[in-house]
Amino acid sequence: MSAAHIEVRGVSKVFGSALMALQNISLEIPRGQLVCLLGPSGCGKSTLLNAIAGFAPPSSGSIVADGQPVAGPGPERGMVFQEYALFPWMTVADNVAFGLEIKGLPTAQVRATVERLLHTLSLQDFRHRFPKDLSGGMRQRVAIARVLALDSPILLMDEPFGALDALTRRNLQDELLRLWGELKKTIIFVTHSIEEALYLAERIVVMTYRPGTVKRDLMVELARPRDPAAPAFNALKRELGLLVMEEQQRHHNAELRAAAVD
């Protein structure tokens, strides 16, 4: 029996009759690893994440998560989206409690869990606010708290900090690293930012432009906390930058060929 927490076995994804988004991807992700999927737009990062989440099953191949074949969304896989996905008519506390209430847990247990997470993510002073009253960073904290409330062993994150300003983004990156250190969850984090991937990940999977395949699977050996100004950090940043730029150039060339045909 495999020790991997998530297994992606020969996964391909075709949209319509001809658009191949993913091609023969195989990955084994150990329990508790923080992995970043890195690559330019159009490389299939989000498509692969959605397949692991169970939202968009692969056209061929298979995915196993927490020992079970992925046939659809499941409670062992929590998803954090870039767009927050909060209920605007609910307060912060009610948004965090929502999944627990749907599961039918006792009221006292729901309240205790919500209280703990509000304090963990520094949301206790905003419990009665609505999403419209919060900054983007605070909304994303609420979205993360809502997923953590369900205590899924796997956390899937689709460019969750991509729309935030640089300072808020770094603060939430540090918050995520703290939570990962405490909770030991397996995290797959999609990003197109090389610096973000290097700051967060134990492992970076660089994907090719469509059809998405694994171009490079890199373990990041930099000590924590990581300093983006350090020479070793920047050496890896340059190395990854060249890989991503190659795929961006392939994308550009493909667009030129398509335009010439038209």
C-alpha cells in the first residue's frame, strides 16, 4: 500500500473534443507536505487542482486522496478559492460555522470551534461583521477559517492570495506557514508567483504550457524562515524563472501560430 497522501496516476484532461489541458501527470504527495504548483496561465494548474478536489474528474487516469479514489468532492479535501466564496448575508462567525452546522454537529461544539478559529486567525473582533465590511485580506482569513473548521486533512488552495496587495499577501503567507506548522495538513497551493512558491513550499512542481505536464519537480531545501533577499533564494528564483519563461514563450509562439492561421 502506498504511503502517499495524494496520488495522481497518469492523469489527462480533455475539454470538448480537442483541447488537452493536462497530459499524463503522475505525482505522489506525502502526508503533511506543502506543495506549490507553479507555471504561467494556461498550464493547467487550476485544472489539476480541481481534479484533485473532485470538481472536474480527469478524462483518463486516476486520483487517490487519503486512501480513497476521488470520484467527487469530499470532506477530506478542503478548498480555498481566490474569490473568497463567502456568503455575503452571513456574518464572519456564521460563515465559519456554516459547514459545521450543515454536518449537524452539536451547537456547543460549533461555537467552540468557531471561537478557536476566530482567535487563531485574529478575527475575534470582526465576528459580527459582514464580508462587505472587510478588507480583501480579512475576507481570505474568513475563507481559510471556514475550511479549517471542517478539519480536512488536505487543503487545496487556488491562488488564494493573488488579488491581494504585497504586504497583506506576505502576512497571509506567514499565517499559512504558521497554521501548516501547527496543523500538519497536506497542502497543494497553486500560484504563478515564483517568489511565493519559494517562500512557502517544501516542493515545487513546475508545469508546462498546455497540455500541462510536469516540467520540473523540485524539493526546496532552503532553511526557514526564508529570506527573499538571500543569495540562495535568488539563485533558485532565477533557475525557476528560466523554466517558467520557456513555457511563457511557448504560449506566445502558439498564439502567433494561431493568429497566422486565422
